[in-house]
Amino acid sequence: MQLHVLNSPFNEEQVEQLNKLLPTLTESQKIWLTGYLAATQAASAPVSVTENQSTGNTTATNVTPVVEQVISKDVTILFGSQTGNAQGLAEQAGKMLDSKGFNCTVLSMSDFKPKNLKKVENLLILVSTHGEGDPPDNALTFHEFLHGKRAPKVDSLRYSVLSLGDSSYEFFCQTGKEFDQRLEELGGTRLYPRVDCDLDFDEPAAEWIEGVLNGLNEGVAQSTEVLAEMPTASSGESEYSRTNPFQAEVLENLNLNGRGSNKETRHLELLLEGSGLTYEPGDALGIYPENDPELVQLLLKELNWDSEEIVTVNKQGDVLSLEEALTKHFEITVLTKPLLEQALKLSNHDALRELLSAGKEAELKEYINGRDLLDLVRDFGPWGVSAQEFIAILRKMPGRLYSIASSYAANEEEVHLTIGTVRYESHGRKRKGVCSTLCAERLESGDTIPIYIQKNPNFKLPEHPDTPIIMVGPGTGIAPFRAFMQEREETEAEGKSWLFFGDQHFMTDFLYQTEWQQWLKDGVLTKMDVAFSRDSDEKVYVQHRMREQSKELYTWIQEGAVIYICGDEKHMAHDVHETLITIIEQEGQMNREQAEQYLSEMQQQKRYQRDVY
């Protein structure tokens, strides 16, 4: 059947479109379309059109008059992730929403074109916060755009934010809070309130995705209960993960520093046999440590608790002895503002209330820094509560992440770590890093330790093995670059490589010295510059060596080299970043703004990658 303009109410263009469509329709589609048109005319109510994902058939469902528009099934999920947690959760959320009939696009913020924001109807943001409230590297450009003058009005946008952070930092989940507030300012409507997650993020993330799904489906009847399980798929095909760690056997535990060094850096080799765990250079390994037994005993004595008392440690009802709970399950070496706020409910101490009062942020920050749970117990007692009531305010022991220092291709069924031992004195007591001193003082060959693999897609070797690489890693920041070299040696990659390494003394602190010298001799490593800050009257750091080599560095950059930074974020990474801008500015004959833009574009192209902590 053909329509004609003369005997139809349609214009010529509409007739042409209908004549193309009608011959392609099946009888069932024609019947459906007739019913659709009749229903919309009779009820003057929107109809929700859904597609069966397995058969491709469509179904029209009358929506109650309360709903004023058809619910959009398109969802854009953007993540800003430094270590991979936000990305893993974003990918899981995308899979779950896809399974519920939504059309999800999951992107890194660095891959999203900001001008497309005004076209988005449903937006989910998953983002972590680092340092002093800073966005992760792959969120910087989008964050800057959204808070700039070019950000569009988004009156038709529905959105929700999942924010990841660490409550021991002053600016807890700051980046997520900023995204949430800014989208509201631009006219967006929350489809579910922002959720701020601490290090143990599984349960709040699951609650968030369930709330988001309900928000997306608002006005549409649900026949099944939402199952919001959010596994962290960070371990490939293995059954072991962050929530189900593998007990890895210690093969070797060595001190890398020489006699007389001010430092103790452990080289740890662990056996992965039987775990199914694999990794790539640039990934991290998580360890669930145990607290120092001496600190646990001091706590038990101070509170006059029975170490054998049985306590419940989680919502699932798992029980442990009090001593075991304080040793293995709870964090007792870090104070946070949320912990102090909960403690106030138990002690009702005037000095603690004063410390938490408005306008006392500086005093609170000063108190928290360098103190632990024993200090809190001693400073704000007496505690007239049971052990069960008290441990209920403690947060679960988080895993400690370390950059992997080996290539799986070169060390099958093994993983190596480079761990700097943390010891210092503060407020009249000696303090110890939980995991680092466990490895240095109480972990021997043959022992086992619970571990998991943390994928880091934001810190990877170039796809093409002939691409030049520049590695900057002072101290334990050397770890992933040892993995890079092992991998490139194994794969016989032909690209040039350049290492900048620094530490205190050449004689005692040149980590993996013989390996680096062998790689240099064999041509696996093309060039190496070192800086030992305490070997000369004037302190020399890696950024000084970079400035000395500025012309050649810029030539490598122009040749397409990828720059990698690993180590301390607050000082080293900041100084190296500034040095790179200066080199690009001087050698590229640019002004400051142009040099910053050049480096930003390198970051967008994944030619400037950072693994900082």
C-alpha cells in the first residue's frame, strides 16, 4: 500500500518517510503501532516502549497519568579514577543497569567530550578524591570544564554521584561533593542523593546503585526486587578479590638498604600458585595486615577488657575474640573526624566536644595527625561502655596498596613488592606503619598473608613496544619501573627507555642497583640519571637531574615518549610536574599557559601517567 499526498493529511516529506517504513513492517508490528496510536489518542497519556533484549520484540505499556514523560533508558556513566576502584565500580554499575534494560555508556572523564553534556539525560558520576581534595588525573579536564564559564545549563539532566575517599583525610570525598553541587547549580536534578564512601566501600556502593536504579525507574512498576550486588572485578577470572583475599606464601623477605642507611626498604616475594591471580605491569597489590600485638595489648590494658571476650565484628554477625578483632579486623592506628564524632557519643567528654565544635578545624587536624586509638582512649576517658559498643565505632581494616615490582611474564605465579618501612616518634610515643612494620618485623619465609590484585588501567606500558618511555621514581617509586623493565626485557621491546631515580645515599640506598646496571649494559634501559640528596652539600633531587637534561628530555617528548611518575604526591610529584611545565615552556618556546595545555593534552593522550600516593 502506498500513501499519496493528495489523499492524506501528511506533507510530502512525511509521506516519503512513511512509504519507506510501511513495507518493512510485519503484521504484528502494524497491529502494535495501531494500538499505540489508539492508546495515546484515547488516554492522552505517555506510553513506555520497551524492547525485549533476547527477542528484539517491542511492547507498549500504558503509563499512569502521574508520569508526565517517557522514562529515558539511556544512561551515561563517567568515572574519575586514580587506582581503579571508581572505574571498577562504574563498569559493574554499567553491566547491572544493562541487565535491567538500560542502555549504558561507561567512559573515563578524560574520554568524554564535555560539549556533549547538554545532550545527556541520565548521568552517573563515580569519582575518587586524592591529596588535598584533588580530582584524580583523568578527571581534571572535565572537572575544570564543569566549574568554568563554558559549562552549559543542564535543566533536563538527572544525575547522581558516588564519591570515593578516605575519611582520615581532611577533604574527605571533596571531588564528589564538588561535582554534585556544581551539577545542581547548572540546573540538574538528583535522581538519587550523593553517597560518600570510605575505604570499605562495597556496602554503600551497593546501596547507591540500588537507589539509582529505583530513581531511574521512578514511575515504572517493578515486578522483581533489585539485587544490588557490586563485586569488585579487579582480579580477572580468579575467585580471589578484595572481598575474598588469597593467602599468599612468603618466598623471600629482604632488606634492600645497606648497612648504616637511615631507611629500611623490604623486597617481598609472594607465591600466587593456586590463586588464579594474574597482573600487568602498573597494577598494585593489596595486603590486609595485622596490627602490632604490643599496641593491641596496651589498648586492652587501658580499657580493662578481657582479651577472650567474644564480639560481633560486622553486620553479617561474624564473631571473633576481642584480641583477634583488634588485631585483624579493625583499624586502630588512624584517627578520623567521623571516629571522634562517634566516640563523643560514648564518652560525652567536654574536651572532645570542644575539639569537635565549629571553628576548631585547625585544632582538630593537629590533634588527629600522628595519633592513634590509644591516644584517643587515654585523652578522653573514662569509657563506661562495653567492648562491643566501643568496637562498633571502629572502621574495618583497609587493605594497603603497593605498586607491583615484578612482571608476571618474567615471574610466573609470583608477585614482588618494594615496601618502605615506616617508623617515627610522635607525641611522646614511637609509631609504626601497620603493614610496613609487619613485613619488616613479623613476616618470615613460609608465612602467609592475605592479598588481592588491584588493577590500574591508568598506569600502563604503551601499546606499541617501540614507543619511548621516561620513568621518574625516587625511593620506593622505583617499584613499577622494575616491573616495566622486566616486561620489556621479556617481550624484547625495542623502544628507548630513560630512568630518573633518587634517594638519600648512593652506597646504601640505590634500590635494585645491580639490576638497573645490568639492564643498562644489555640495552634494555637506554639511559639512567640518579640523584642522591645526602651525598653532597646541596640537596639534589630527580627534578634537578631532569632540568639538567631538559633539551634531550624535550626531544624525547617530541618523539612521542610516554612519561611515568611514581611516588609521593604532595612533594615529589608536584615538583616533577612543575619541572615538566618549565622544560616544555623553555625548550618548546611557549608561555606558561601553552606549556600547561601541552602537558594536559599529553595526559589526555595517556602520554603522561602518574601512580602517586
